[in-house]
Amino acid sequence: MEVLYTKHLSSPYIFGGPQPWSSTSWTTSDDRVRGGSSHSHLTINKDTNTATFHGNLDITTLGGAGFASQHTSSTTEIWDLSSYAGLELSIPKSDGYTYTLNLKDILQDPRPDGRQRSGLVWEADFKVKEGENKVRLAWKEFRPTYRGKEVHMGRPLMLAGVKRFGIMIRSFFGKQEGEFELEIESIKGIEKEEGRYRDDPSDSDIWDDEEYFDEKQLGQDDKSAGSGWLCCGIC
């Protein structure tokens, strides 16, 4: 039985900064799990303590669709982000593509064949503006999705129990493809007192919809995975 442990951060830095990046803490999940040909890597530069997310986004194999991603590999670690108003990424180098930062607060049990079941993912798209090297994402910008489709949930993201981080690039149905490279210096929490960021994800109109996604069905309908949805890669 795996023992879960909560990581209470001594500083706002989650990755990078005073926290060294580690390649063994991340694993690959590309569209090859769905028959695609994209591939990604997370290369650590110990001299600068940066992580470079790079690879090739292929859209020909899957007819315009495609994704490449890296996510944290631990199934026992929990990050408590409840004291922050959002996340800030320090990015020394970007190629102008749109990327996605993903969070999960529930990890589905693996299928009998060992593959990860599809699950709920909270996604925030971002693009580094020319001349800038930081991206700030408030919690309200993270939208709940299931197999890449936004859904309405009856609850907010459980900030005190984040179990997975992921970084992804996807084609947006043929709008992005080819070689990509994103250098990340750090990912850290935004202090609430920095203002202007809504610090409570429940204080958002996305919870006002009367039709909610049934979270109990997560992982029970994987047989339909090939019937129209291309898993986003952070399943």
C-alpha cells in the first residue's frame, strides 16, 4: 500500500529556484499511447538549474491531432498550494507556441494492462509574450477537462491536495506542429498578498452551471477512448 505524504513548501518555489530540477521526477506521456508519433523530453541543465521541455509535435499520423507532454511521476506526493493565489512560471526561452500547464488532484488507478486511466485534468493555456520571460496564472484560469474537453464540475480544484503537475503542447487541431522548445527556470506559487489574483477557485462563475460532470464515471468508460476523444496526455 502506497503511503501519501503532503509536501508543505518552505518557499513559494515548487520547481527550480532553491529546488533543484530532477529528470527522475518527471515522465513522458505523448500521443504515442494513442497511436501518434509525437515525442517529448525534459532535459535538465544542472549548471543553470533549468528544465527544457522539447521534442517534436507530429500531426500527420493522427490527422491533425497530436500532443506531447511531461508530468511528475510520483503517485504518493501531494503539494499543498492552498496558501497561494496562482502559479508563476519563469521562462528564459520560448518558441512562441502555446503550451498548457496541467494539475491533477485525483489519480485514477491503473487499468489491468498497466496503462493510466483517463481522469480529470485542470488545464491553463499560456503563451510567452515577446520580450517577456514570466507567465502568471491565477487559479481561475485552470479549467477542468476530461480527455481534452472542458467540463463543468460541482467542486473547485482541491488546492491543498495537488497530486500531479504536467507541461504539455498540443496541436489545437492542426494549428501547431513541428519542433518545439520551452526552457523553464522555475514554477512557484503567487503570494496572495500580491493582489489582483482571485485566490479562491470556488469564487468563480464556472461553478454556477446546473449541469455538472459526473466525477464517479472517471476511468469507467475507457472503452470509448477511441471513439472521438484524443487523450490530452496527462490522463
